[in-house]
Amino acid sequence: MTLALPDIRAVRPGPIAPRSALAKLAAALLITLPLILSVDALSALTALVLSIPLLLWCGLSAREFWLRTAVLWIAAPLSAVTIALYGQASGAVLFDWFVVHVTEGSLTLALATGLRVLAIGLPAVALFATVDPTDLADGLAQRLRLPARFVIGALAGMRMLGLLAEDWRSLALARRARGVADQGRIRRGIGMAFALFVLAVRRGSSLAMAMEARGFGAHDLPPRTWARAAPWTRADTVLVALGALIPAIAITVAVAGGTWHLILGPS
């Protein structure tokens, strides 16, 4: 049962942003999971090219997109360089010094690794960037029929994560006011981390008692009500279908090109 409350959430531009959080989760999983079965450049490049429309339609501004994916743009070339220098040697040797062995095979594997990091990471980050935790919890409970107690508890925990940064800042200011934060950064960091852990446990206990007092721990008899509905539209189905179509085309192209190599299969 749901209650008809007005939707006051900010609407982002683009056809993907207003889609169901559950549809975004399903699309991200469908895109990423098949791509980890093989390490070849052709399937990764194909999936990356096919994912460009999703990246453009996700509703992120250019600044948001580059800030959220900055780690991937750093990790992809670093992983490729590492594989190129220290990966499995095969084919003609291009450079050899001490533990560094650069071969044609290691360069091919490095290119495939870098492209795969981007092909897996970019769609996942772009799709999850516009997911609201409350929408995801509503979808998991109302659509997948997950236990309401588990879903609401996880949602409350996710909401509390945003307080950790503010707690860390408050602890630092308090210790500095007492004159115990002027030296010993490592020791100070360990002490603050332990204090933050204790504070998080106390806040979690208080939150659990408050939720129990409000009936969140009761059994779903009578059926629990939800403030907002979690509808599933045709556009959500289209998004999930696109999430399944992208890796299907990428794998088909790789198999046709003879580059597909199943990691879990026989070598």
C-alpha cells in the first residue's frame, strides 16, 4: 500500500535521469557483469562506444560527469601501464630490462585492460549518479519484495554516511581547540578514526532504538504502507533492454572477430 504524496524531487534533464532506480541498477549490472568474462580490446571498445548515448542521456552536467569519473580516467591508464610493463609476456619482445618485459602480448592485454576499466566503470558511475537512495529502497521493497525491515535499515544506514565527513571535521576542530592536534599526524589520525567509530556505533544504536519505537521493526501485519509508489514504466523496460543489448552486441562482435577469450574457460 502506498500513500499519494507529491513528488518534490529535483528533475534532471535527459531521458534516463527520471527512470526507476531499480531499472538503472539492473541496466548497470547487465552492462558490467558480462564484460568481466573476457579481457579483449574489441568487446570493451564496442561496449564503450555503444554506452556513449547512455552517458549523454544520464542527466549529468559536463562538470559533474568529469568529477564523478575522474578516478576511472586515472585508473584506466595506470592499470594499462602496469599490465604493459609487468603483464604476461607473449609474442615479440619490444623492451626488456630487469623485471620489466614489454611484449606485443602485454601491450595488447594492457590496451584491453584499460578499455575494459572504462567500459565497465563509466556506465555504472553515470547510471548510479542520479539514483536516489529512497527511490532505490522503494523499488527493492515494492518491486523485488525484499524484507521491508532490511531495506529500511539499509536506507537509514546510507543516509547516515553523509554525516561521517561532518563528524570528522567536528572532531578535528574539537581536538585542535584542546591543543592535541598540532603534531603526530599518524597518531592523531588513528585516534580520530577510533573516536569516529565509537560515535558511529552510538549513533547507530540510537537510530535503531528510535526506529524500533516507531514500529519499523514490527512484522508486516497489517501490510506496511509506503509514502511513495515505485512505478515501472515502458521506459524502464527499454532502459533494461538497452543494458542487455550493449554487452550482447559487444560479445557478438568479439566472437565474430576472434578476440573473445573466456577467462573462466580452458586456456
